[in-house]
Amino acid sequence: MEFIEQLLAASKKNDSLLCVGLDTDVSKLPKHLRKADNPVLDFNREIIEATADLVCAYKPNIAFYEALGAGGWSALKQTIEAIPSHIPVIVDAKRGDIGNTARMYAQAFYQELGADAVTVSPYMGFDAVEPFLEYPDKCVFVLCLTSNAGAEDFQYLFSEGSPVYEHVAERVVQWSKGGCCGLVVGATRPEQLKKIRQIAPQLPFLIPGIGAQGGDLEAAVRWGTDEQGQLAIINSSRGIIYASDGTNFAQKARAAAEGLRERINLYRK
Amino acid sequence: MEFIEQLLAASKKNDSLLCVGLDTDVSKLPKHLRKADNPVLDFNREIIEATADLVCAYKPNIAFYEALGAGGWSALKQTIEAIPSHIPVIVDAKRGDIGNTARMYAQAFYQELGADAVTVSPYMGFDAVEPFLEYPDKCVFVLCLTSNAGAEDFQYLFSEGSPVYEHVAERVVQWSKGGCCGLVVGATRPEQLKKIRQIAPQLPFLIPGIGAQGGDLEAAVRWGTDEQGQLAIINSSRGIIYASDGTNFAQKARAAAEGLRERINLYRK
């Protein structure tokens, strides 16, 4: 199934634009799990089981797994296997390399890990993205305007009448004629999000930054969605998966996810 | 030992600015190795043994290892362990993420893998780089002007009188006051390399693109080095490690590395 179909079906089934970020940091796990053989996987499985009827996607960030070496990579692969197949998995990798190498990354994420989508950096341009477009059922989300303070260092440089991030959005709209592309746009910059949605009315948007980073949820929903109130994937990581560090962590994560889904849906209508 | 000291010492000992890129692609390995338990590691060990007295650094690109999953990650770690400790290892990862996540990447590359330096993307700005600066003996190489065609998509956008890649070079010079920073500048763009060296006279430059990508070796040496003829790390991957696909591959890799080192040194004097 194509990524967009899969995303819309999961979103409809669960009445949700919420994406749960599986940024599982070993040092933040509930104490009772830490002595298990594979605490990261155990934790993720419980989170997935508790939230799988509330989300439109999951987004593991690879950094948290790579920090654990080969064992972390295995835990990531098993985590992706534990996610019900009708829910898309966006691997947050923010990669970008010359074509020859980007091809190996596409193989790593799509074939080896079994992800449905991946995030990439635009800095190296089209040939760093092209190999990902060769997988017709997958989707590549290009960093456009990020949620962090450092976004202002280069993304805001003004060139030929518009900032770099708008140039990125315009190019990605063109690239999307050759395969599924989306944009990553932080919820911390609502006015800019509105403008980027005008530039790319039909692309899926992955929107981080509403939780610990303090982004504006109402604006993320209002300006991030398309005309049908769809195609915004609103991510929360820490606010959900670390809602409690007790034995009830999965139950609390479910409550946090449910609450956030409801708030999103309130703004959506 | 600090990275720059380590680099200069290895460069002096081996009379070399050559960096060998360990971009080991399983599908390109000599046939006699493919049936081994760990063909990538066996291949890398032989390449390292054959070239360790000819280089100033090694640069494995993580993509080739991630394409093999957890086993690839182990092979990468064992490869780094097989490199003599006096030769710096630059892990080519081109990462970039918000501070919280960049910290996990720094942990992955510096603590888990034991690399001496890492490449990062500038797109997300300073807070994506800062966590790497917290390791005083390491060095972070920021993508400035890349060797591929797609470099022209965004790196050349002109803003406030100069292209984006010059803004990056200027910022990285500032960042380097807080820790060791270098720049990645492709050998395929000699005029621009010259200009970037003027902006950043004292930073180490990692220069890819002279082999399969057709960059200008003479210009890479002339404009890439600093005033002392140092601090240019000139990378070749495919031209060396795949010099032969026969049983004599390591011997041929040595010959290719020796020839390239000599050509570099010719232009250096």
C-alpha cells in the first residue's frame, strides 16, 4: 500500500493525527524495567500496545538506539516489528549523503529495518533524496523548518525574496512529482508553518515541537493540516512516553496520548 | 590527545594527507571473502594493515554498515578497534538533530563506537553541533560545500552578499572557539575551496571527491591545505579499497594509496 493511503487509513481508523515519538532513552526508563534483558524493547512494546488505537503513526528517532550500539539497532528493528503493520513507521534519521551512499541508507531503513518513511536533511540537495524516491510505497520527509533555536542560523537566510526554508519547500513540491515527499516543520513557528502549508498544500507534514519544546498546538493543527483537515502528523515524544516512570507508565502514556489526541481533534473541527 | 595533535602527528609520521574511506560495500567485495563469517571486517582489516603507514586518517561512512543492520554496526565497531590508535578515525555520519538528540549521537559515535571525529550537517544550526563540542579530544566536521551535483540546490543560494556555504564557513569559525571544528569541502569545486580556506585559515578541512567523483587533486592540495601545508585531509574511498577485486586486493589498495599519497605530496611542495 502506498504511504499516503496507509497514513490516511490509520488516521481515520483511530480518528487521530497524533504520532508517538519512540525516543527511548535507557536512563529515563522506569526502574522496574532496567534489569530486563532488553529494557528498551520491553518498554516500547508496552507503549505500543497501550497507544496503538490512538495514533496515526510512530516515529522512533534512531539516535537513541545507536547510542546503544549493535544491541540498540536490534532493539529498533524489533520495535518496528512490534508495531501493527497498518500503522506507518517514520524513522527519524535526518540523513543526507551523495547518491551512492544515500542508496545504502535507503536500503538500511526500508529493507533492513522495514520502515515506511524516513526523515532526511536537504543540505546536500536532490541527489541525496532521489534514492529514497525509488521505493514507491515509502515516503521521504525533508527537513524544512525545524523546531529548535539553531533553525535561525541558516534556515532563515534570505535569498531571492524568501528564506532558505521556503526554497526547500518549493523544491520538495517539485521533487514530489517523482515520488512521495513530505516536509518536517516545527510547531514552534506557527506563522511560518502557515506560509509553508500554502507553498505545499498537498504534502504530508511531520510536525514536531509541541511537547517539551513548547510549540503551539492549535496553530500546528490549524495551519499544519491540508484542506481536508488531514496530512498533518503531529508528534509528541517525551510528553507521552515518559508521562510516568512508575510501573503504570504504559497506562499513563495511554492517558497522555488520549488527552493529546482529543485536544488535536478539538482544534481540527 | 587532542584531535589536531593526533592528526598532525599521524600526518607527519606517514608523510601523508591521505585519508582512506572505508565505504565497504558487501556487493563489491572480492569473491574469496564473501563466504567468511564477517567479510566486511576481514576486508577492512586487510585494507588497514596494508595502508596504515600511508595515511593521516581513516573515514568509514556509516551508511555502508547500517545497510547490514546490527551485524554491520558490530563490524564498524570492530573496524574502528582494528585501526592503530595513533591514526584518527573520522566517522562519516552527516548527522544533525536537536540538542537532546544530538547528545545521543555524540554518545553513539564517541563513546559507543570510539571514533575521534564525526561529520555533521549544518542545516539545524548550532544546537545540533554543540553537544559534539563537549568532548575536548574530538573534532566535529561540518558540511560546508559538498562534492555532489545537489550541492547547487541550496548551498549556493545567495544571501546578504555571499552563498549559504560561506555563511556556514563563517559560523563554524565562530563555533570553533568552543571546541574543535572542521569543514567538509568537496574537491570538485576548486575556486570555492580557495575562498573557503581564506574564510577559515586555521580549521582542518576534510576534502572528498577526488576519486570517482572527478575532483581536482592539485587544487584540493593547493587550496585545501593551510599555510604550513597541513590540515587538509584528502579522502579517497572507491579508488583505493576497490583497486582490485582479486585475492591481491590489499596489495593493490596499498599501491593505489601509495601512488595517491605521492601525487598529493608532489603538489604539496
